[in-house]
Amino acid sequence: MRFVYRLHAIERMFERDISEREVEDAVKNGIVIESYLEDRPYPSFLSLFDKGENPLHVVYALDEEKTAIIITVYIPDLSVWETDLRTRKEKQ
């Protein structure tokens, strides 16, 4: 699988001290928790990679050649996500 990083993703990775290896592990071995199949030009996905102490969310698009286009990367915030890190909290 080939990876392409958008500038926004690179900036967030730098700010949050997240490596390319962590991002690529999240795409290859993470759990897709949301799919945005209507996104254009390619469908995109939100993946959770949780090996314990440093859970990670990666939003990426996947083109027809299976290139993962990394859109953004972040550490899930418990004010937005339930403790399972897979379920968004309802807005109050």
C-alpha cells in the first residue's frame, strides 16, 4: 500500500508528535469506525488504532489504486468520544 500525506496531516502529526509508522499502522491494522463512502473524489474512512497508551484516529481516503491519502491525524478527545473511542458522544 502506498501512502500520500496531505499538508494538514503532516502539520497535525508534527504538532502531536505522531510518526508515519503510527499512522500507517492505524490504516493497515486499525479498525474502521466510520466510513464516508459519498466523499469525493474518493471515499474516506476514520480508523482507530489503539495499542494501549497512545490511541490514534486517522482520517484517510482510498483511491482506486489502493493509495491511502492521509487527511488528518489526532488523538481522540474524551470530550467528543466515548471511552471505547469508537462512538461519538451525543451533542448536548
